[in-house]
Amino acid sequence: DRISSLKLEMKTRHELFIIIKSMLRMIVEEGGGKETQMNIDYNKPKLVVTILSSDSVITNNEGTQQRKEDVKRRAQEINADIEIQTDHKGMSIILLVPV
């Protein structure tokens, strides 16, 4: 309920949507992820988005690297911090967006 009442700028909402969409798409299309959880929480003064996939295996090919760089660039544009970790067991993404 606290999250739905937040007043985000249009650019922040748009970039946040694109980042989440791109990361979920990478997990499903490139990593074959079927077991994925996403959590959105508000810890003043930041919106915290966590995406965890326990079965997505991402290889570091050119397309994946380009998508990660695009997401990092978009995060920078809204002054957000993003951490993307992958290994042979899965993937985790933590996005911290100032509100």
C-alpha cells in the first residue's frame, strides 16, 4: 500500500518499468528461468526491487552483456544503484531507486 501511494516522476517510472522488463526478459529468454521471484519494497528513502531466479543460467554472450550495460545505463539516468550477480545456480538483481 505504501508503494502504490509513492509519487514517482514520469521518467523514473518509465525507466524502472524498462529495467524490470529487461531483467525479467533476460532471465526467461536467455537463462530459461522458470523459478523467479520479484519483491518490491520501500525503505525510506529508496524503493528496493529484488529479483531472484534459482534456475536461470545466464551465459556472458554479447547480447547478455549489451542488455546488462543498457540496464546499468538506465539505472544511472535515474540515480539508482543496481547489482547483477550470476553464477551456475541462478541470478540475483538488486535495484535501489531513490524516491
